Amino acid sequence: MISIPIMNHISTAETRPKYLHWLKTAGAQRVFVCPGNPYGDTEKLKAITAQLAENIAYYTENGLQVGVWINGLGHGGMLSHEVDARIGSYTRIRGLGNGGEANDSFCQLDPEFVSMYRAYIRALAEAGARMIQIDDDLRIA
């Protein structure tokens, strides 16, 4: 089965028909919508999941299987001080070679990270996600 990922934020009411055309032209039977993680910002999460619900409905109605593809460690390179404040307490993962801490990747066992991630997964499911693929990003450890 051919599966193709697409970023949630670029798949809008205006762009969906074009992306659908490209997906079908490529022979895709499944699209993975990649929503990004707002790291505890509930207002951003509501906006992300509202758009995700629209994307899931559109691609499903047009004959594609739809999954959601998310990262598992927080990998992503934060630039916003607002985001830094929300993630400041998460335990960073460390490199084996030099012992340095990652700025944007977190221990999956950190209780606060687990709590945030649980709420994130729940919100994705409530938006209609029937398949969630978690990219573990273990290559960066």
C-alpha cells in the first residue's frame, strides 16, 4: 500500500483538492497527516485538531485511508520562548558520546511529558484519528 505523509497545517480548504489530486496521481491509498505538537498549549491544540478533523474527513470521503503521524520524543527545534517555558521542566535526552542534552528531545518517561503526550494523543483520537503512527526518533539518541 502506498502511503504518503502531508503536513496538517498546509492541507487547508484551499489546498486539499490539489493535494488530493497529487496523492491520487501518485497512486496513494493512504495519507498520513502530520499535525505537529503544541506542547501543552491547549488553544493551539484545539486549532490543530480542528484542522486535523477537517483533513481526516476530507481525505476519507475521497477514498483514502487516513492515519496521523506524530513524533515521539519532542524532536523539532524550538525557537519560541513561549514554547521553551512550557517544555522547560521536561527531562532532556542525553547523547551517549558526549553526554550533551538535546534542546528539543525529551525522555518519554518524564511524568510531565507523559501527561502532556497523553492529552495530545487523546485530542488526536477525538479529532477522528483511527490510526496513529508514532515516529520514535531513536536515531537521535
